[in-house]
Amino acid sequence: MIKYSLKGDEAADAAAGEPHIAPVPRISIQAFCETAETAAAMQAAAEDRRMVKAHLKIQMGGIAAAAEAYRNSPTPNVVVIESESRHDELLAGLDELAQVCDAGTRVIVVGHANDIVLYRELVRRGISDYVMSPISVLDVIRTVSALFGAPDAKPVGRTIAVVGAKGGVGASTIAHNIAWSIARDLRLDAVVADLDLPFGTAGLDYNQDPPQGIADAVLSPERIDTAFVDRLLSKCTDHLSLLAAPATLDRVYDFGSDAFDSIFDVLRASVPFIVLDVPHMWSGWAKRTLIGADHILIVAEPDLANLRNAKNMIDLLRAGRPNDHRPHYCLNRVGVPKRPEIKADEFTKALDGAPVAIVGFEPQMFGTAANNGQMIAEIAASHRVSETFRQLAQVLSGRGEVKRARGNLLTPLLDKLKRRQA
């Protein structure tokens, strides 16, 4: 008999403002569909970033095809069965399937009957989950993901990737200040991972000089586990830790596209928020990191090259993440004296969306913070830029609404620019 484990629907993460779907582990899944619509949803789910490690095979034929397939072959970790049959016929088919399945296989049924009596009988038989048709792509991912999270487990950590549309636009500074605000203002545990191994500045910005960091993990993938990564973390505050870059040039840091996967998996399992300081470069691992992140912030300065690059990045990321919200972007160093700049509304029109924040040109304040190894909130807690970082932390952590943040973030600076132009 199949040994099922009952798992209810994944509860929405109300505290984070939206349901969070954890990445699916490295498992095998086989789906036996009866309708083209369900097969299409399963195929789209297989291409989602959260299913990148899972191997999903789709066949038609429903319960009968599944029972025939497993008479002479082992069953995968998860079997998804679609059935248009009603109560007795469906239960009879599942009983037949149970006779040929391996112990430990989990079964998800996609049904067409909204029948509480049927649902209770499926629960009694130990079905892992019952999903009403029609199903969406996120229904598939959410249901499979929920099978592998213990009911009392902590939520899987969210990754926030911050990257510059061009090099030198201040993306690292913004990433570090956002992480600081998540930890200090929201009082949430967070880790900053500096992925710019040869030139990273997180150690300088937080006034830390740890002997070990992210390079030790990347270069020793066989040693990566929670204890090992914990030893590499440098504690910045009670709620903030740093996975520092070595910032040395004694080796060339050429990595495969999955080089950081194990590190991210360990961090997700132990920390609520991971801020990824992604360098401005285009490689297999950089692209994979951005597509795989839960939230993305692109930092751009108000010029043509930044506009072009930001548009290219947003277009690519939207295509690679069709089931996620679009990446956020912000404008940095706006208002440099005598510099011709592209206005925010032109960015809005070209990128089909307004910037989530505008950060003004404040060379004295940012320069002082950088030279002192401090965050903006440490030297100017009441400054509007500190408030901007606090609201960015709320938006990117899911603790605030983007619409509300836009108004609060944009209004003071736009008013100042209008006065300057008048």
C-alpha cells in the first residue's frame, strides 16, 4: 500500500504580506494528466525558478496510465494524478495504484469534484493533497513545495538580490543599508552575502575584517553545511551577519552557474532574510542568482546607459520569472549639479513602471559613512535618505506596500527637484 503523508494547504505568510513559496528540493515528480490545461500548467511549473532542482515528467492518461507505468518500474518521490472520475471510481483507481507504488511515494490528486465526502475519504487513505481543477502554475508549485516543509518548521528564508544597472552606481551601498535597516528597524535576522569576491566592499562598509568568508564556502563545496557556514559569518549587530568577500586578487574567481546554490540553500534554511550584493557582471552564476531570488532591486543612475541596461535586465528577468512580480528598480545619485539627467517619469515610461525609490545626491553624507565604515542611519538617522532605506527594507522584505512606499519615497525629492528647476 502507498504510504502517504497528509499535508494541508500551505498557510499564507501573512506577516510578510504575501504567501511565500519555498524552492522545491531535488526530487523526482511524475504527473499523469487527463486534460491539456492541467498538462500545460504542469509544464509551466516545471520551468519556474522554484522548481529548477526538481525533475518533472508529464504524461497523459490519468490513474490508469500511472498504474500501468509502475507495474515494472519504481515510483518517484511525488506522483501527481489528475482524474475526472467521481467518488467511487476515483477511489477504486487510487486503490489499484497503491498496489504498484513504492513505500514513501507521495500522491497529489487533481480532481474535478468539489465533494467534501470525497475529500475526507482521500484524507483517510492518506493522500498528500487534493487540488481542485482548474489549477494554476503557482498551485502546482505551492502544493509540491508544501509536501517537504514540516508543519512546525521555520519559514524558508527569502533572498533579496541587489544589482547595479551599471558598475559604480552605488548598488552595494544601497544593499548594505537595506540589510542594516531590515536588521535594526524591522528587528529581523538577516545576512548580507557579498558576491563580488575580488572587489567586494561589504567588509569595509560594516567595518569588519573577518578571516574567512564566502570564498571559503565556494571553494570547498563538499564542506558546506549549516555549521560550516555559521563559522564563516561575521556578526555585525544582534540581527545582522556578514558573509564577506575576500577582496583579494591572488586568484581568479571563475565559477560554474550553480556555484552558490549550496550556500544559498543553507542560508535559506537558517535565516529569514538574505541580502545578496550581486556585482555588475553577466555570467552564468550571476544570471542564475538574479532569476532565483525572491525579490530583485536594480539600482540605476539617471543616464541613458543605465536606462538601457535596466530595461534589458527587467525584460530578461520578467521573461525568466513569469510567475513572480516584476523586479523593482530605484534611481540613485539623482540631482548631481550641472549633470544632464534623464527624468524619473522618462524611466517610468521606458520601463513600464515607476522607481520604487529615488535617492538624492548626498556626497558628504555617503562619503563620511563609507570612510567611517558606517551606515547612513548611524550618522544621520533622521535624514530623508535613512527613511528611504527603511521603506525600501519594508518593501523588499514584504513588510510594506509598494504603492505606499513610492509616495513616501518619491515626494520629498521630487519636490526639491521641482523647486530647483523653478
